[in-house]
Amino acid sequence: MGPTRCTRRFERVLGDKFVELQAQWVIGESETAKRYSERALFGPGDDGNIWFWSFTSDGKRSTGTLTSAPDIHPDAICFEAEMPAGRARQVYWPHPIAGFNWAVESQTQKGWNRFVEHCYQASPEG
């Protein structure tokens, strides 16, 4: 597919009750690059737990709830969701030098299968 670049921007919204994620993916070379975007909200659900609601430019959507991922990092922020193909999770955890790591995994009988992992650096704007 070629080189991939993804930018993630987080912003407090709706009276600081939610965090909005705007993710922009560019996959491949510039002339033939495919673009993909995601908008997600993280915040309290009706049950009092922290949830996420994600919508993507390919028309898909997912919903999941906050859980832990001590197998990845003690300070990981993890959200699990039931997807058409089964249970999946996205995990954010601190990078040892700067920024943070992000991964998406699917649950198998043998455990979690990682199929995407990125390392992000904070922008100069913060």
C-alpha cells in the first residue's frame, strides 16, 4: 500500500464533557494516495462508564467502552468494542521518550492479535 501517514488531533468539546478525535490517514504515494478519516467522541455514556463512538469516511462506525490493558502497559487507555468480525480493542499508552503509542488488536482464542501499531509525537502546538 505504500507509506502511511496518520495525524491525530484531540480536542475537548461539548462543555469539556467529551474529547473529540479527528484522525486523517494518507496511504500511499502523493499522486495516488488514498485518504481516510475518522471522527470519534470519548466521554460518559448513560451508564456512567466512559465510552467511544467512532465514525469513518468509509461509512463504518463502532462503539466501545473503557477497559484496562495491563498486558500492554500499566497506564494504558484501552477501549474494547464488538465488531462484525469479533471483539477488538484500541489502546493508547505512553511512549518511553515522547508522545504515545496506539494499536488496534483483535481477540483470538490465543489472545490479542495486533494488526496496527503507530507511535505519535506531540505537535509543537501541544
